[in-house]
Amino acid sequence: MKWTLAALVAALLVAGTLRTLSARRAAQAALEAQQAAQKSQVSVVLAASDLVQVKTLELQQNVLISGPVKAVNTAVVKARMPGELRDLTVREGDTVRAGQVLARIDPTESEARLRQARQQAAAARAQVAIAQRSFDNNQALVAQGFISSTALASSQASLAAAQATYQAAQSGADLAAKALDDTVLRAPIAGQISQRLAQPGERVPVDARILEIVDNRQLELEASLNAADSLQAKLGQGAQLTLDGSTRVIQAKVVRINPSASVGSRAVLIYLALKPDANLRHGLFAQGKLNVGSVTSLALPLSAVRTDKPQAYVQLVSQNQVQHANVTLGARGHLADLAMVAVTGVAEGSVVIDGAVGSLRVGTLVTTTAQSPP
């Protein structure tokens, strides 16, 4: 009887435990079903600005560029003779014209050398006259038979030597005159003084930098492109630039492309002519975008494509519910100032939720305040 009662009690305990577990599982399943139903009934309200429509668009493809603004014509005035610097009166910002005298090097030594060279040339010219008279006399005496032809040949050689000496002296005088002219420093181009690198009274050596002149009437941007972007650059392409600290757009055009790449970086330099502008200066830094072409394709704003999953996707609104659709991204471009990207995997006319809304669960109900998204 004891064993029978014990078995009966154990059976009752097991049956009660099983009924309790079964009831808990049913309650948990009912709760999960209720939560799923509640989630499936969650609804969001979206404005027209939160929705975009997949359309076939022509996207402008751009390459970002930046670099210094440089004057096409610049010049450095250097001392071509050593000596004391005089008569330097121009300063930074002064306008000069081509050929204008800007400064002088003390010409005392150069003038003395020129006088010496000219006097040596005059002495050599006198020797030529003496040798010429001697040759003429000997030529007459040979004709009369008073001297031999050997004496005539000797006088002819003396005349040739005197003439050569005179020509050498004359060349020395020309060099001295050139050295004297080099003491005058003139502006090689028209423009404005950007740097004054010496002061009056200084003794400067040969090739000392005295002044730098910049012509701001013709400016260009020197931009460096990587190997891939340089393949898209062509002569005549337009660009929109802005200066550091300014929002005003400056138009530019590619006028030259360097035929070789830099040895270390493999970058290629391109040069863009800038439209004349009173606010542009040599040495400023500009940046912007170069228009390299266009592509026509189904496109969306880049912000509407989500990448928080292994595969890029968009959030579609279909039958007032959120659906996720994987997309393949293509070429990127711009429509006005909006960054766009070509996509495949969605149909034209599909309504997509912009990325500013955030991630929404599949099946979320959507109500909109406007019927036609942009």
C-alpha cells in the first residue's frame, strides 16, 4: 500500500507540473502574438519632404579640386651686377609698367671700366691706321721694285693683327657698355610689386632678389588630380570654385593639362583660367568641383540609400507599408547641389523614404501628409 500511495502522489505531482508549464507556454505565446500584432499596427506619419520618387535623371558628374591661385605672369627682378643699391622707391602694392626703371646699382666702377675699354679701342684703332699706311707704302714700293714681296707680306700680317686687336678692344667696350646698362633695374612686365626684398644702400651680390612683380589681370588655379580623376579631365571643361572664407562662386575653365605625372605621388596638374575678378589675388587658395560629364539613369538622393546592412537597401512605401529593397549603386553625380546616385533594383516611380527619417521596421504602417513626393 505504501508503494502504491507513493506512486500515486508522484503521478499527481508530475501531472500538475506539466499542466503548469503548458499554461505558461500558452500565456507566453499569447503575449508574443499580442506584441507582434501591436508592432504590426505601429504607424508613422511622414511629410512630403520625407519621401522621394525614383526617377530617370541626368546627373552631372564632378571631381573635387583644390589648389592655389597663381598669376600667369610673375617676375623677379634680380641684381645683374654687384654693388650698392640706389634709387629704390617702389613698395608692395605699387603699380609698375613694363620697362620702368625701378632701381640702380652704383655705376661708378662700371663707368670707369667702360671708359677704359673705349680708350683701349681708340688706341687699337690708331694702330690699325698706322699699319694700314705702312701696308699701302710697302705695296707701292713693291710695285716699283724697291722692296721684296716678303716685306709686303709682313706688313700685311701686321695690318691684320692690328685690325684683330681693334675688334677685340671694341668687343670689350661693348661688354663694358652692357655691364653699365645692367646697373639699371627695369620692370620686365607690367603689374604690381608683391615683395620688396632689399633696401636702398645695401650692397647686393649678383642674382640677389630685389623685387617680385605680379600681374593679377590673368590668374589661374593650379589643381592636382589623382591618376583616376585625371583621366576624366579634358580641355575646356568648366568648374565652379569658391575661395577660402567666401561663398561667392567663381567660374573657371581648364586651359592646360600637364603632360606628365609627378614622380612621387603620380598626381597630374591641371590649370584652370579664372574669370577676371577684382577680389582675386595671387596666392589665395580655392576649392570646388570640376564638371567632367553627365550620366542618365534611375537615381535617388544619396541620403536615401541605407548601408546599415551588408547589402545597400532603400525603404520603400508600398500599399501604405514600409518594405526594404536591396539596390545596386552606380555612378554618383549632382542634381543642382544635391548629391545623387544611380541605382538598380527598384522600379521607376517607386516611393522611397529619405534617410533622415531613420530605420523603420518592415510592415510599419505609413501615412503621409501629401500624396505626391518630389
